[in-house]
Amino acid sequence: MGASISLGDYEPEIIPEPWEEYQYRDLYRSYYTQSISMKINGLFHCITALTSLELNKCYTDPVEKGEYVSTTPRNCYLSALTIYMDNKGRIIKGEKVITRFRLKYKNGDYILDSSFKITKEIERCVDKKELHNLVIKKKQITFRNGNTYLLEKFHKYIIQASICNRRTYINYTYLKVCENREELNNKLNLLGIMTAAVGFIPGKAAVIADYAIKILGFTLSTEPRFSLAEYTYPVNGPVYLDEQTFYQHYKRDNTNGYVSPQRGEKPEKNETDILKELEDYGLKTAIK
């Protein structure tokens, strides 16, 4: 089966996703890394978890212009694609969770529509070695149901994490949050590693706020109720891998009765923080 979902910068080939059927769609994408404690063969290991988080807000009315304010509901699809990597740089697991919810317009803002049931779906990737080779060598993620994703920017972060975990004995997330940057830079130089190869930049990366940790955890869980202690155990992080969210507007043109597929405008960096926006919508009320 060919590609079927617009996650990860590629063109869908066969089966369009629900968000691709709307006339208008706003896409927001951010990337994160965290170290988590994962039980493997009865023992806990420190694992690097890299997440590409996408929020698709879909609607059928035009974008607001002038004094016109759009008040129609926004059907939202929150898609979290996560790659799990061990301390040898090997990809050991991958999965995607789609959370669906609706926003309603009230008192000048869009808020969570509590009358709409939040639903979650999970797709699991093919197993370990096959997944590792597909991702590293072909920039491709394949799921057990046959869906295939081609990666662009997210692949860069996965490669950085693999190099860092394999060659430096330093967890990729730790590389981002380590306070002694000068000492870390010296270690990389001694190992003959170009700092660009592992995404090293001066200054410690900011760890996301407590509310954001819970919301990020909620996006990774298939359970409608999320317990921070039960589903994720941050050792380091989570931290943003980009300083800003990437935004892209999509629309379908209707010319003489012909409705085109969704076409995206040029992506741009946006000040919006997906996790903060989700909190403002009221999604935290779904987290118990």
C-alpha cells in the first residue's frame, strides 16, 4: 500500500485521510525529544523518544477576512508519531496516535466542545530491525496495516539522535538539556564528531512546562484518561527540537464545479506553541 497520511512532509498517494477532505485546513507541526524509562525484557532502560506532533484544524468556511469572524466548529486531528531509540542508536519501536476532538466558538474564542467525544486511534510500526533500516536508510516509516510515511525534517532529528546515542554514550535528550555546554562540546571534539551532526547548538534547550508535559503525554497515550506516572517517565526533557512551530494552510479550490485536492501554501515558522494552544482550548480537562 502506498502513502496514505500527510504526516512527515510527503504527498499522499492512495487513501486520503479525513483531514484532507475538508475545504480548509490549518496544520501546525512541532518536534520533541525526551528520555523515558521503558521496560524491555523485564528490565528498565533509558530510551530516547522523538515525537513529531501535528495539529490539523479543519473547517468548511473561509479564513477570516476584515470584520468577518468565522464561528463554525473546527474538527481537529492531533497526530503524534513517536520513534523510540535505545542507547546504541537503534530504533526499537514506533507508533502513531491520532486524537480527534472538536472546537466550538464561544465568547470570542475557540474552546473544547465537551459534547463531542474525544476518540483515539493507534497505528503500530513494523518491528525493530526492519523499522530501523526503513527509517535510517530510506526515510520511510511503515506500519503493520501497510500505511507508509516518507520523512523529511523529522528524519534529520532521528539521524542526529542515532549518531549521538551510538557514538557518544550521551543520550540525545541529555545533549539538549546539559548545562555544562563547554565540557560537552570538548567531548564531542575529542570524539571527532561535528557538532552539526548531532544538532548541538550553544545554550541549554528549554525544558517544556509541567502543563505541556502532561498534554504531550496525553497525545502519546491511547487511553482517554492520562496518568503522567503511568504512561511516561521523563528522565530528561521533554524539550523542543525547534524553537518555533511550523504552520501551513491548505485549501481545496472549486473552479467550474471541479474541486481540487488540498493544496498547501509554503510552510512558515509560527510563534504558536501547539501544547500551549491545546491547553488554552481546554484539552487539559480531558486529562485526569
